Amino acid sequence: MCSNVQSKIPILEFSKENLNPGTNSSLSISHSVRGALESYGCFIAVYEKFTSDLHDEMFKSAKELFDLPMEAKVKNKSNFAGSGYGGNFSTMPLFEYLGIENGANLEATKNFTNIMWPDGNDSFCGTAHSYCKLLLELDHTVIQMVANSYELENFYNSFIESSFYLTRFMKYRVPKEDEINIGLLPHTDKNFMSIIHTNHVRGLEIETRAGEWIDLQPSPSTFLVIAGEPMMAWSNGRIHAPLHRVVIRGKEEKYSIGNFSLINGTVQVPEKLVNGENQLKFKPFSHPAFLEYCKQGGPTMESAIKSFSGI
Ligand SMILES: O=C(O)CCC(=O)C(=O)O
Ligand SMILES: [Fe+2]
């Protein structure tokens, strides 16, 4: 059963006023971010800095990217799971993706563009780079708010020092007759935190703690922020890592872009989040080793972090 009452998922305004550090409104939104992540494992961020022109340009460029011949797309190679090129999956035939590692770095975006278009494509490169930078900024803002709300002064800096990012362009084609309409199988994210942006086509669905599937209504300036299993473990189980999936119910192709944060090192529950009522639930773990572990069970492996580092 799927409901489209997306108002159940908190919608938070990231306006200039709300983001002014040290103000009451910035502290109040920090607590709302934490509350949403603890109750739902996700929230919708309305990001004022993000213009609908950039949305339109980025999704036009994403279509141009997927319209390239297969010989070009498979040249985007990576050893990193979920990066490089992926498509033609037997269980998810509609799904195709291309990843850029650290796309907010101009060299990385240029490199990707030159692999895809050996004669260059300045328009794609410029748009993708501006876009990745804004997503990175939003990611850092959310992390700062989570740190503020838990009163963990050092967390933000240590996160920035050890995090790296994957920007993934994703396409879901329309199913052929007699083909399943599953775009992406239900899964919890294995990266730390994800920010998902989508074109106007619906299809991304999130499961609430009560087991109800919510269908998200896309809009140009809204982003879905989702906690992954490592973030849940870092918070000692306070933050929820929700199941989500993509289902293509209509007759239009869906494009989405995700910014996925990862930690190049150890994830450890801060001491402040362990007390009499909240005994330590997760041992420190290496995020890269956790990703290796998940390769065995595939991306749909449930509660992988509990079997990997749970106490
Ligand atoms: O494309 C989407 O809307 C969701 C993508 C997603 O959940 C993922 O890549 O982990
Ligand atoms: Fe996901």
C-alpha cells in the first residue's frame, strides 16, 4: 500500500535567515533536522539557494548524458561500488547510473566530462560542477546542524576532514509491457547520508517506521535528505535509516541525482551519545571495510551494519 501524503515527512526551509549561525532560528532548525532524522530517517529540504534554472539545466544535461551511446558510457570506470557505469541489472532492468567521485572538485568533473565527451562539453561540465558544489554545501549544512543539535562541537570538523562524496546520475526508463515496474529495489543506504534530487517524475517512495510507504512529490527546489546505516550506527541507533525504493508507475522516464557522503576511515559513536539509558550499540567500524562487507550481500542487504558492527 502506498500513500502520497508526503506531508508526513517533515519539510524544512533552508533559508538565509534560518542558516545564520548562532541565531535562535538556526538552532531551532538544527533541532528539527535531528528530530526528522530520528523519527523518519529523512526530511525534505527546501533549499532557497537552489534556482529552478539550475534544476532545469542539470536535468537537461542528465538526459544528454544518458542519451550517449553505450560505448561512451561504459568508459566511466570505477572500482568503487555504485560509481562508474551500471545498467542492465536483471532484477532492476529499468535502472541505469553514472557516477562522479568528488564532483564538487572541478578537476574531477572535467575528467568525467572528457571521458564522456572526448571533444569536450563545457556546458555539461559547468552545470554539473556548480550543481555538485551546491549539493556539497547542503550536505555540510545538514551535518553542522546535526552536530549542533547533539552538542558535538568536534564532529563537524572531523567529518569534513574524513568525508568524500559520490555524485550519481540515475535514470529509470519506462517499463515495457510485461516488465516489472521496480526502478530500484527496497534498500537502506550504505553510505553515511544521501541527498536526492529528482526531475518532475514521481516514483521515489520511503517507508515510515510504522511500515507505511510514502510517495514523494518532486519539486525543483526540494531535496530529500536520507540517513544511511552508518549514520544510524554513529548516532548509537537514535537516527533511523529508512527503507526506500523507486517504482515507475507512469509513462515518463525518471531522472534523479544523488549526493552520497562516505567516510574514509573509522565511524565511532561519540561518547556523549552513550549513557545509562543508551548503552553502546555499535563498535567502531571502518566505513570502507563495511562497504566491502556489503558487496557480499548486495545493496539490498538489510540491517547490514548490525551484523557488521552491532553489539
Ligand atoms: O533515484 C532515486 O530516487 C533514489 C536513489 C537511491 O535511493 C540510491 O541510489 O540509493
Ligand atoms: Fe538509496
